[in-house]
Amino acid sequence: MENIQDFISTFMSAISNCSLYSKEHSSVDNLTQKALSILDELMKESDGIDIMIIDNDLILNKMPVREIGVQGNKFMKRLKRKGISRVDFRKGLIFSELKQFIADIAAVDQDIRTYPHIRTGTVDVRLGGLKLDADIDLESLSRFSSEQVEKLKDIYHNVSPFKRLNVAGLEDIVVNFIITFKREANILKLISPVKSYSEYTYTHATNVAVLSMFQSETLGVKDDMLRDIGIAALLHDVGKLFISKEILEKKAALDDHEWQEIRLHPLYGARYLAKIEGIPRLASIVAFEHHLRYDGKGYPASAIHSKKQHLCSQIVAIADFFDALRSRRPYRRELEIREIIALMKKDSGSMFSPVLLDNFMRAMHKALSE
């Protein structure tokens, strides 16, 4: 991500010099040429560079950029002032085109025009998916979801520091769900009920994966990134497998000591996943951060006031909270979906990203109306 940070820094310097002097100043030419060189380097292995702003997060080619610094924040503010939340740079971009774009961004009263190799607009937050040719029996979704839960249960039973995790099996579950939720419009039909207390961990994990991938897909995430989010969501609570069943399946409220032990499961999960070959790095990040909050609070305590919660962790946190309240637990009843949405709305901006939560609530309202 170092190159994109260099590009943003150079791009913002070019805008500053353009505002301070003029479009024709030599410093603007030099900085534009440097920015173009960085973009050319970034585009050597792809057809273009896609930059999106979702809430206060910067996304490069579907991957969140975690450390954007002061210039990154200024970059996002500049684009937002112009009503832009997405910029796509395509191969073939030339110096004069990039220079004009910089000048248009710098000018207070200049509207953004069209450019041959630069596309600007807003992030496409949509409901729906790609049309697939897969022949899926929509009449047996309950059985299909149960089968995926059983597959995950088998994989979880092999979770151990001394055994190899079945990564291929996780990918199979993720792909099955992606194909199915793209074919079935109502996401609620893919969420499994918890049949017993002992099955909660596996059922909850698959439900969180479905809800997380669904959210991500509505934001335009696809392909490898969607797969990685699915795997990370399936494994977000894997640290609970290192906590005693007596605590996990206790039918009364947890005491302080037991609660402190439960709060360590993000750390246990992150440590375990960080050592597993073939698992996306995102999985250990999400395992560690899914109980952090949008406002920087939450747990584990070692993560508070350090780095901002990863965008994908924010997505999984929404799915985790929603499904946890939707499921009956030993110490409380399950809540109706409308009750959960009302509760989550109260925590917008504190526990949850306002933009991501708004997108999620729209999806739930749509599903409830079908």
C-alpha cells in the first residue's frame, strides 16, 4: 500500500500548488508527472486503479487502506467536496489528462468534467447480485444451509494447534453461499435457526458469513475479496474453541471471571489464525477486531486506542450483533428482526459505522417486505 500513499501525497501536493500558484506552474507539472509515474507503476499488473470512499474508509481495488495519514484524510475530504466517492484511473492515462483532473479538483467553482481515462462518481451501493447460471434448488434452502453448518462443524472439530485447518473446506462453504445468495434475493431465507445450544457456534458462524458477504456484495465487493471476507467471517469466533464448553454453554448469566475469559476469545482466535498457512490475513484481523466498536471502544483492551477498526471487521461486527440477538440463547429469548434493527439504529455512530449500518438496514427492510 506504500505506492498508493505516495500517490495520494503527491496528488494532494499537486492540488495545493495548483491552488497556491496556477495550473501552469512548474511545480504542478513536476508533481503531476510524479503522480502519473506512480499510477503507471500501480497499473502494471491490472487494467486500472479503483479508489472508493465508504464512510471514512479508503478502498483501493476492493481492499481497505488502513494507514492513510493526514494526506489521505485530506484526499477524501477533497473528493467529497466535489460530490465524488469513487475515482477509477484506467490504463492509457496521459499527463495532460491527469493535470486537468488535478486542476478541476483544486478549483472551488469548477465542476468535474469527463475524462478519457478517469471516471468519477459515487459508490454504487446496491441490493442484488450478478446473474449466475448455477442451477440451485430454492425449495430446499433450509437443508442446504444445514449442510453448510455440518461442514463447518467438521472443520471446527479439527481446530487445534497441532492439526492442519481445512482451508479448502472453508472455501467450498463460502463459494456455495455466494452462489446461493446471488440466486436467492431474500437473504433471510439463508440464515439458519439455532437448533441446540451446542450447535450455536457453528450455526452462528455460517450466518455471520452469509450476512457479511451479502453486505459486502451490496457495496460492490466481489471475487477474491468477497471470498476472503467469507472465510474471515466463518472464523471470526474461532477463538471460542479455546474456551471451556462449561462457560460457552452455561445456561445462566456469566460471572465476572467467566466474562473476562470470554473477552479473550478475539485474542485466542487471532493468534491461532495468524499461524495457519493458506488463511487470508484478513481472517486474523477480523477475529481480533470484531468486538471493537466504530467509536474505538470495545475489546480486547490491547486494541483500543491503537488502530482504527478495519472496514471488514466493521461489516462482520454488524452481522455478528444482528445474528446474536436473532438467536435464542440460554440466558435470553431471541429478538424479532424489527426489534434488532431498532436497537442497532440507536448505536449508529458508536458501535457501528453509520454508512454500513444504513446499508444493512435497507437490505433487511427489503428482505422483510418480500
